[in-house]
Amino acid sequence: MENFISPAPPPEEILSHLRSTKREKVYIEDRTFLLERPEDSEKLMDHPSVHAAFVRDEYMPYWTDLWPASRMLARAILHEPWPANTVALEIGCGLGLPGIAALSRGVNVVFSDYDASALKFAARNAKLNGFSNFKTLQLDWRRPPEGLKYSVILASDLIYEVRNLEPLIQFVQRGLTPDGFCLLSDVDRKPAQAFREALANSGLAYSMKMMRAGEPGGNRVKGTVYRLSLPNAVATAPTHSSAS
């Protein structure tokens, strides 16, 4: 990763532009997590570095918000039976909620994002919840280094643009160990059908589970949690199921 060049603005330019942060409680199933995030994140949209990064790579500071798909993935993670010493890579981690949910289940987590500002907040949030068995990795999953392998990959809300579909599928194909799996959540955005067609053509085994998530007392957003694996990792054909 020595030659890694991020398309995102440097954190020293972005974080100094944020005047304050806020902490909020996030309720997932019977667990409560604390997340700290920028309070005035909309001000970043006017920052010259953000404008320049958008021109380079259509960059947007999406990491400053807590998205419904991350709640869905966190919920799925809490229901997963995790063997001891599991190591999971969360890609596009943003504020880090899914990875923190995994930490709460005893999983060792590597938070990754191409935005170093997001990594700083993910690490801060993991510590805020009392966890230390994690690492951070600045990583653009569209252009991964050779030899990157994990038994578990976690991803939420990454298929919001069609251009992301093939790179994401290729990352999973190359980045999973033979017996590994990927949990990926999406709020059924417009590219969802194209993603499913791309999955069917990819050779990956996959299943789908419908899920809803949202703030207590607020609107619950419907979406899908995908479970992806290499074809040799499963003994039967993939199934397609739904549940609330």
C-alpha cells in the first residue's frame, strides 16, 4: 500500500473544516452503540478540496452520515454465528457501524475506506464502544492491491452507482478465501436489478434476505442483505430467500 493514492481529500484539509461533532445512540436489536459523527457535515460540500475530488472521481463525503443499509448489515451481523478468531474486512466502512457490531460479537475487524477521514472516525467510534481488537486500512476496493485475502468481507450501500457493480464483484471474487463469505447490504437502489444480473453471470454463489431497518419509532427502510461466496465454498446451489 506504499503507493496508494486516495481520490479523497486529505484528512488534514477536511477535519479542520468541521467545527463540531455529535454523539448519538444507535439501537440495533437488543444492543446500543455510540457513534460520533460531524455535526455540520453539509459545510464540507463547499470545501474546495471536496469540489476538486468530485471532479477527479465524483467524490462525495458520504461517510459523514449513518445510512439505513449500515443498520441492516449490523443487524445481520448480530445474527451471524461467528467462530472464534474470525477476521473481517469492512470495505467502505464510513462511520464503522457494521464493523463495530462485528466487534461486539468477538470478531477481529479491519476497517477500510479510501477516505482517511472516515477511517479516523471509524477508529474513534470503535474505541468509543470499548473495542481495541481492530485495525484500519486505507483501501480503494475498486483498485485493490495484489494478494489481499479475507475470510469475511462486510459491505453496506456500495451499489448506488452502476459503475461500482463489476469492480465490487471482482473484489469479492479476488479478496475472499476459498471458504469465506461476504455480507453486503443495499436499500434496493436503482442498480439492484443490474447487480443481481451481474451476480448471476459472475459464478459467485449467493443468497438474498429481505430486511428492514431504521431508527426506533421512525420509518423502517426495506432492503436486501446478500450473502456471497466462491462457488466451491458451498455444496448446494444458491438460494434466494426473503424475511422481515
